Amino acid sequence: MNAGQETATNPEPCVVGVDFGTLSGRAVVVRVRDGAELGTAEHAYRHAVLDRELPDGTGLPPDWALQVPSDYVDVLRHAVPAALAAAGVRPEQVIGIGTDFTACTVLPVLADGTPLCELPEYASRPHSYVKLWRHHAAQAQADRITALAAERKETWLPRYGGKISSEWEFAKALQVLEEDPEIYQRTERWVEAADWIVWRLCGTYVRNACTAGYKGQLQEGAYPSRAYLEALNPGFADFVTEKLEQPIGQLGGLAGVLTAEAAAWTGLPEGIAVCVGNVDAHVTAPAAGAVEPGQMVAIMGTSTCHVMSSDRNETVPGMCGVVDGGILPGLWGYEAGQSGVGDIFGWFVRTGFPASYAEEAAALGRDAHEHLTALAAGQQVGEHGLIALDWHSGNRSVLVDHDLSGVMVGLTLSTRPEDVYRALLEATAFGTRTIIEAFETSGVPVGELIIAGGLTKNALLMQIYADVTRRPLGVIGSAQGPALGAAMHAAVAAGAYPDIQAAARSMGKADRGVYQPDPERAAAYDRLYAEYRLLHDYFGRGANEVMHRLRRLRAEVSA
């Protein structure tokens, strides 16, 4: 008897989680009692990522990454009904829906939530669209935000490791003001997509505590002051009070109930609980059962986000933030990350996978990643003679500089594609070790590493991470960690559990210690990691500004 048949004959309460990723949205139907995933479905965004041009052909400069908000609503229309059908669950069994989003993904809207890009007069204006998390064109604004905060000794700056990212709310909003003042003035609310989709589901705009704390610099109930914002740009003085400030909803809280319109989209009953929005990485921690201090969860996909709760409040250089209750109530929630991981592997396959390899892979029934992984797996550590920096999409942690770029050292005429591919896998592991060491040297112990996300299926990559970090690796017991976590928060919002810790004990799942570090390989990786750190500090800490000079040259030529 499959899960769907079981629920048909013995119906039990269920919840729906929807994970809005970079290229698609995924819905999962989850049984409240034990977290069993009864049915899933995925819907790709029709417009994907706009990084070269708008839908009407208007060109975009380098480092832009936009999206179309109607693509998110299409996920509700298609993925949720399909997941229900796959689960064999009747709509009346569903007691709540929860959502999560990549962050910081943010958009300008009118007071009623209408995105500015949906107004005909703004369809050709890039700043009217959703700015995806990996929109890095606001680096200049981020640098000024950081420099002014350091000069004024703003107390919130250390909570973000001493640097504010171009990926976050204030930098992106300031870019709009300075590059398209008309769009900025027309913006009535500057909204995280995580909150916008909840607004569409329940008709109520509630700002979630997670993105407000990590991406909006809300600390101890206060945003950066009006005086600070005015010093950045006089036109920015009222940004918080006029466009950003909104009642804060706590994680697992009830944002409202499903409207008739959203019920028609999703096939779910009108009036069920709609959970406060959340961030994909942060909801994944309880989904992986990581509810104790020192359990770091790395959500590995196109990028990697590292989240961890701790009973210690410390300043960690380059962290994306520490927020009281930012992941779990009663603990300090930390976030760090790498801007490019799976994106880097995908880039190499698109640009460096020769036709002869494609033919060989097809004959063996492998895709490009599987083929390169199989070839790379036969190598000894260091055999390829390469070392890489994983900065193809900039550096989120610990340098917080999205104008940095990738490096590969050691190339020769005998270097093969699998050599480069393995060096890129290793580079991302070295990046994670750099983050872990930043936490530990700052007094925040990292005792365990649990991996979630699509890259868990690459066993070679997982073993490399265990060897490089010298830590046992656990693996989440779900292929849909963020969606499961969103569903668990929905169960809390619906009253099925008193808090997310209780939900995690019943619904979370992970296999501990699946990959163990090998002492011999770990010692070999220590030598390579030492070389990585030399390059890391040389190019990333000011000894050689060549990456920034090249970035400026590219911008000049593009202009």
C-alpha cells in the first residue's frame, strides 16, 4: 500500500510546504504525525533568471539578476495541485501551508502588493523587477553602507561580521534610488519575496523575523537610524519608515488564513493556516533535526548557505548575521554562505565539457556531471596539480565581496576536464572550511556538519567535504529539505505542535555520520588548503587588487 492509498483509507492531517528556489518552485505534501513526504511536484519559472535582458528585450548590465513575480504565483497554480494529486491526499486533510524563499530576493510594489514591473509603463525598467538574491550590481552601495557604519561605529555592524552584503535589502534599495529615482519614488513597499508570496496567499502583509534580521539589519527591534540613512543619501532618510517598516511575524507564527483566490489557485481549502514566511536555508535546519547548539547545516545547491544555532552570541568575521531566535527560539541563529557552488560546476559543464566527453558519457548512460565525477573519483588527492578559488559569483563569507572572481592555478597542456572539475569541487570545500574556522576562532564551536540540498547526491563531493573539514558529515533524510521545513513551520502555525523544536523531533530527519573523514586524505588536503588560504588572502584581502581592476574595466567597456 503506498502512502497515497494509506491516507485515502485512513486520512490524517497534512501540511503543504512550498520552496521557491532560484529556477523553480517545489511543493511537498507532508503528514503531520511523522513528517512522511506523501507527494511532491516541481514547476520551473517560465522566465528563469533575467541576467542579460528583460522579457521585452531591454538589455541588462553585468552582475544583474532579476525575476518575474508572476512566475512565483504559477508555482502555486501548478506545483501545489500536482503535489496533492501525487500524494493522493484530499484537500480537506490539509490544515496549513508554509513557504520559504531564497534571500535576499526583494521587489518594489504598490501599497496593495502590485509589483511595479506589472505596470505597463514600467515593463522596460529593470529596477521595477524582482532583484534575485544573486543580484550583485549593488556592490558600490554595499561598500558605502559598510564604510559609513564603521565610521559612525553603528552598533549593528558587528552583528553582520563587519560587512554588509550587496545581496541585502538596503544595498539593493539604495541602488534603485540612485539609478532610477522615479521607480524608487513610486515604490510604496520594499518587500521580501518571502513575504510577498505570503501576502498573496492570505491577503495580509507580515514581515518575517528571519529576513528582517539577517537581510534588513533589524537588531533588538530597531533598523539603522534615520540619521544614518540620511548620511548615506538624503533621499534615503525615510526608507525605513515609508517603504520597509511592517509588523514582524515570528517563525512558525500564523500570518493569516488562505483566501478564496489562493484556494482556487492551489486546490486547498479556504481558511486554512498560512504560516509566516521564511528563508530556504533557515527552515532546513529543523528539517534536518539540527536543533542543538553547534550543529551546522550546509544547504548546498546553486549556492551554499551555512546556518547554525548556538547558545553563544559572538562576532564572527564575514558572517551574514547573528539574530536572536533567527532559526530557533531561545538560541542565537548564525548564517554564512558561499555565493557560488553548484552554479560553478554548472558553468564548467556549459563551457568546458568537450564533445568527445559528451559522446563518451552518453555511451555510458551518464550526464556530464556524473561523467566528470566518475573520472575525478579515480584520482589521488593533489594528483591534478591544481588549486582554485571558488569566487565565480563573488565571495559571501568570509570576505563579503562580490567583485571578486574565480582563479585556477596549475593549468598545463596536459590538464584534463576532470582535473579542473575536481579542483572546483575541492575549492568549494575549502571555502566551507574557511567559514567553519572563522566560527571556531571566534568562539562559536562547530561540532557537526549536516548537508542538505541537491548536491548531496554527489558522493565524491560529500567525501571531499568530510576530508577537507575533518568532520563527519550527516545527510538530511529528505530530497526536499526546505519544502519539508516550510511544511513543519506550517504545522506549528496550524497548532499541531507547540514550537518548531517539537515539530522537528517528530517530523525532521537526517542520517548522521554518513561520510567519515579519512586521516590520510585529510592530511593531503591540509597541504592544498594551505595553498588555498594563501591565494584567498592574496587576492581577497588587498595584496593584489587585480580582480577589482578587471571588474571596473569590464564595467567601463560595457557602458
